[in-house]
Amino acid sequence: MYLVFDVGATTIKYALMTGEEDILEKGKTSTPVGEGKNTKDFVETIGTIYDKYAIQEDIQGIAMGLPGQIDVKRGIVYNGGGIRYLHEAHLQELIQARCNNTPVSMENDGKCAALAEIWKGNAKDVKDACVLVFGTGIGGGIIRGRKVIHGKHLLAGEMSFIISNMDRADLDKLPEGNNLMESMNVPTLVETLPYTWTTQCSAVNMCQNIAKAKGLPYGSVTGEMVYQWVREGDGLVTNMLEDVYFNIAKMCLSLFVILDPEIILIGGGISAEPDFIKGIQKYVDHLKRLSNVFTNIKLNTCKFLNDSNLLGALYNFKQKYNLDL
């Protein structure tokens, strides 16, 4: 049996799984964040869950999907997303020590979603793929030879930070400071830094952009509301959503000629709405007329949604320890 974790800044989801995709039991707990919380608290939270299952099960491994850049080989977290204290934590070593030296694997959560598709999903029959996950940001992964590409600085596939829709004159509008995207909240980012792909097209920022345009408070608009307004004929929302589709389609074609994947998969909770992929595909088909080099671009949705990070984390464990590959 394997204990698998999908770690977020608010909630830690976990599952007891077999060596395949079978989930025997699932649960969740609050992520220890806030005043005074630190890496020791995080490790103890994981350890407490491990203790509960280790009493009754033979836990052969602990597989984890986490925010931030992950050094998969050494088990070190960089940045840590919303769990800031994990920056530079040697987390694999710490968790192994707390959990009776049980083998541990770690991978970025977006890359876990990509690995799930390669293992059991809509990329299971290909070697090379690009997976885009639209949520709070735009995560995912670049797959080469059925393995995730990490890059020299562990940044390959960090699609949120692609700079888009920015003119040279916009440089003077940037506020003072460094690391602006990590230091600002979502409303401030959308208001002052609309130059990255995530502020334009992530699911959360898309809803925030629409809320702002309609004069509604932050956090009051959901993806379900957006599509309901479109179906009711709301011209403002329809036009903004079409811009999102067009922006994503352009980026898909750019990624296609840079990476030449066999397939590009679109994921995240919003991808459960059938019109999301249809809207992107519509503009991809239009733009393909630019050149025959785009002829073979292929899009599809991800097979897995809520459990994708769990499945991908387990597959990462199997790859790391050369199990059943």
C-alpha cells in the first residue's frame, strides 16, 4: 500500500492507494499555515496521518504532490507556493525520518497532473505531451519520453509566468520591488500586473476579471456563473470568455511549434465544462490556417480532475524507485 498526498496551501488531501490507480480510502486535513507555523508542523501533520495508517497497513511508500519547484532527486522544495516556510526545506529527508524511513517521493502538483495523464489518462499512448492545468494559476508539465522535464532551474512547465500582452511602455507601470507575483494577492495582480498568462487566463483570474468588469466583489464569481451568464446571452461575459479562448489557443500553437508534442491536454476544474475545450479548439482551427506547420496539433481534455495529483504523485514514486515500469 502507498500513502499519497496532494498538498495545497489550504488543504492536504491524502489517499491510501494500491500500486495502480485504485484509491481505497481518502481524507483531508488543514494545511498548517499562518502565524507561527513552520516546517516542523508540516512534517508532523504528515507523520500523524502516516501513523494512523501504518498501524493497520504495510505502507511501502509515501508519494507527494506539492506546490513550488521541487528537486525530485534530492527531495528539496523551493518557493513552496502558498506554504512559504517550505522554501529550501529538505522535505523528503525530514518526512522519511519521521515516518520510519519509509521511501518518499515528491513532485510539483502541476507536474503530477501531467504524470497522471501519461500513466493512465489521455496521454497514455504517447511519449511526448504538454499538459496545461487551469486553476489558481496555470500549471502542468512538459513530458518527454514519458518523463517530466524539469530544466536547470526546475522551471520547465511553469506556464503561469509566460509574459503576454505587454508593451515596452508598460515597464514604467510596474510597482517597485522584486518577486511581485508572489507578494501580491489575486485582486492586486489582476489590477496592476495584467501581463502574465496566469493573470489573463487562469480560471481564478478569469473569474476575477469578469467580476471586476461587472462591478462585483472579488471572489463572488465562479466558473459555473460565467457559463450560466453566457447561456443567458450576456454579451460582456461572452466577449471576455471568447478572449480567454483566443489567448489560450494562441499559446497552444506557440507551445506546439516550440515543443512539438503529440498532444496538448487541457485540465483543471474548469475543463469539466465541455464548452471550455470547444472554445479553445474553435480558435485553434482558425489559427491553423496561418501555416501548414500547425496541421498536426492535437488537443484534448485531461481524463482526470480531482484525483489527478494523487495519481500523478504515485506514478512519480514508481518512476523514482523504478517500480513496474
